[in-house]
Amino acid sequence: MKLFGAESIYDWYRQIIRNPKYRWWVIVGSLAYILSPFDIAPDFLPIVGQIDDVLILTLLVSEVSQVLIERVKTMKGNQSAQEASVEDKTVNPVDVNAVQVD
């Protein structure tokens, strides 16, 4: 049994942000938490108040960038597959029955 801790929260966040059904809810919720004055550690505390916001922002940016990188790779892979299929169609060998003329 896994204990409730930072790693389990991170794994949950990664899984839910990669789910297209909940992705925008997590992004909007994360941004609302960052901008909200009501936090786990209040922002009026000099350094401790910003630590939770920085952690959430870092996690949000890293996961959104990973999702975008995967999407770009997928789109690039689809384009190269389409280009390969177009090239295969344009370069077809032609069989010719040649007859020698005397």
C-alpha cells in the first residue's frame, strides 16, 4: 500500500492532466489556485507562502509542455507517414514486355 505523500499526488496530477476529459479542468483549477489568495500556505508569509504556488506552477508548466511535445511528435509522425504513402504511390515500377525488332 502506497502512503499518501508528494509522489502519490504528483502521479495523480500527471495521470489526470494527460486525460483529455479532465485536462482543461485541471489547468483552470491550477491557475485559479495560483492566483487565489486562499492557499495551503498563505501568500502573505514571505517565502513559505510562495513555495506552494511555485510548486504547482512548475508542475503545471512541465506537464502541459510534455502533453504538447507528445502532440507535436504525433502530428509529425502522421505527416511523415502521409508523405511516405504519397511517395509510394508516385514511384510505381512499370513492367514492359519488350520485343526485339529485326
